[in-house]
Amino acid sequence: MSVIRKMLKQTAVYWGPPVSDGDGGETFPSPVEIKCRWEDVEGNVVDPTSNATTSNSLVYVDRDVLRGGYLYLGGMSGLSGTPVNIVGARRIEGVKKTPNFRATEHLREVTL
């Protein structure tokens, strides 16, 4: 088992970015449980428009996720509603994907 897979011992819930519902509102895709390593650390993130913001968490995830989606540390049990209304659900501000030396797998870093 790779080092990347070994470090992902926590569970998180991921919602993709909201999409238009056709009536002027937004809906979120169905949530999925993913494996992760969640670290509460402060850092800086530069968004696509070159604005710098402060990040409060760095999360390593087991799959590709999209900026604008949401992550929640924990399982789906007991969650209902949209991530905007869930205490602890955080918006993904930055995504980074780095291959290992053989390019057989990737380390995926998400900033919240």
C-alpha cells in the first residue's frame, strides 16, 4: 500500500459545486463519503482572479474534487440539507494535484 493511501484515515463528505436549478436558485449534487487527512492549519490561497485569501484547513483527499464544492469532516450519518446549512461544512477554495515519481498516483491537496 502506498504512503498516500496509508495517510488517508479520516472520512469526509464531499459535495460538488452548486449548479443552477433553472429557477434562479442553486442545487448541490448528491454528497459522497471520501477518505481524507484533514489538517487545521492557516495558509494563503490565491483564487482564479488573483485575489489572496486565508485558508484555515489543508485536506488531502482520495479523488479529484472541484473548487467551489464543499467538504465536511465526518460521515454522512445524520446530515441533511445543503452544505451551506451544515455546521462544519467548508467551501473548497483551492485544489492542487501532484503526481508521485512514477506518475502512478497523485497527492491531492485541498485548501478550505
